[in-house]
Amino acid sequence: MRITELQATNLELTSAIREYVTEKVESLSRFTKRFDPCDVAVEIGKTSEHHQKGDVFFAELTMSIPSDTLRAHVEKDDLYAAIDEAKDDVKRQLVDKKEKMVDARSEGGDEIVEEDILDEDDEEEEENDATVADEREE
């Protein structure tokens, strides 16, 4: 995974902000192992300079993975909170995408797996019942 673009709008991109964004985006790398190549474009900034009651910041993450593009746009009163929430939203989308891929791959085999699990659970319950009965007899 690589950050292809890091852009600031109506805001100075300091090294602290750059490091924070990089750290948060790279934390998504463990979810992108199935999706290679994976490019991320990040835009952060203020929505405008004309707010009367404090600044409103936004963070936008656009992740390009094979066959899809994931996007999150968040506006908050705090820049760091906006970055965190955008990262969490992209993470959720990645997990959903991965689960759909796994479900599609194992479609049709779910019934067999569930039956096998139920059979194993039933066997364990029978063994536990037999053990309890033996203990009572003693």
C-alpha cells in the first residue's frame, strides 16, 4: 500500500499532520494484503475560511484497489478526529469487501460446514453428559 497523494486545502500541511496521516493510513495495510496494488489519496483541510463559530475540518481518503474504489469523506470540528473517522470508515469498507469475497468463494459449502460444526458440538455434549452421569454414579 502506498500513499500516492497527500493534499491540504485551506490549511498548512505540517510535518506533524503529515506523520499522523501516514501513521493512520499505514495502519490499514494489514487489511489490504489481499488487494495489491493498493493506492491511497488523502486530502485534508478546512471546509472554508468563513465560519463564525470555529473551524470545520475535513478528511477524505480515496483508496484504489483492484476492481473497486473505496472513499470516505468526514467533516468534524477537529482535524485529527476527522482523519481517525475517515480511516475507520475505509477500514469498515475493506472488511466488508473482504467478507463478501470470502462468502462468494465459499458459497454453497456453508451448509456442509454448519452441519459438521453441529455434529461436533453434539458429540461434545454427549461426551459431557456421559462424564456427568459417570460422576453421579460414583
